[in-house]
Amino acid sequence: MIAILDYGSGNLRSAERAFATAGKEVVVTSDRTVAVEAEGLVVPGVGAFAACMNGLNGVDGAAIVRERLAKERPTLGICIGMQIMFSHGTEHSDTAPHPGVGVWDGTVSQLAAPILPHMGWNTVEVDSDSTLFKGIEAESFYFVHSYAAKSAVGKMQAWSTHGERFLAAVEDGYMSATQFHPEKSGAAGLALIKNWVGSL
């Protein structure tokens, strides 16, 4: 069973429909036990870094993610759900950066690009050994964001460019994440979801 964490942020129904195409039961939940015990957990996210962290903390989401990783249970972050896995984010921050979950050490900051947000389809530079991108290495994916992580973390990275090079995805053992929206990325996004579900 795949659990999609409901903490008040994210396109929950579109994510639910997309993940259901991979053949597993999918539930949208804020229940801690269900989220911890699920075969796979999806952490979606739209909006600003700090607001997403506030919502996540409201359902004890950071602790859920850490417990799942300690128990070697796969978790996938999407869009802001990827960004909040880093230690800090600078969005809407006039003083110190906002703290994140801290799965990865790094700061999510604004893209140095002439047009923001980065919205629309873009290609991704993929590691040849990637599990997420197997069979879809040359495809484009749908992005909507103005902030991103820009330094390598985890065991395997995918990269994209909008003004500057940024992390498009990370595969790191039981924690994976995409800056783009696989549920909005057509056939390529559904294939990536199937690849992740197939790896559980």
C-alpha cells in the first residue's frame, strides 16, 4: 500500500490518481501509524518552504520520515516535498533560513534565472544507473518552482537547468525525491512512478 501524506499541502487527488496507476492500493492520510507502516510514503508539496514545514510539523511529518528511514521504508518527496528534506530553505526568509527535515545537508535557495517561476517542461540529466529514470532517460518533466537545491547530495542525482544548474531528483537508498511533478508529467511521469513503486 502507498500512503500519500496529507499535511495540508500538495495536489493530493492528482497524486492519488497517478500513483494508483502503478497497481498498488493508495491512501491519502495524516495518520501517523498508517504513514509509518505503509510500503511506500509520498510526501507532496506546493507553496512556500516554511508553510510546508509548518504543515508537516502539524502531523509530526518530520518524525514520520525519520522513523521510516530508520526502518528502511521507502519515501518519495515531490516538489516542495523534496525541498523540505534539506536542512534549510531561504524562501520568504528575511533573517535566518527556515529549518527543514534535514535528511540532506544543504540549503534550498532562489534560482538565478531571468524568469521565475521555472514553469513548464524541461529535460533532465540522468545517471545511467538510475532506478527512477530507467527507460525514460531522454524524457522531459513538468516543473513549477522558483527555489531549488544546487549541490549534490545522496547517492545519485539528476540535474536540470533554468538560469543555473539545479537538482532535479535525488536517489539515496530509502529516500528519493523529485523537484518536478511526476503526477503532472504525462507518460514519463507515470513511468517514473511505476519505477519507484516497482522498487519497493
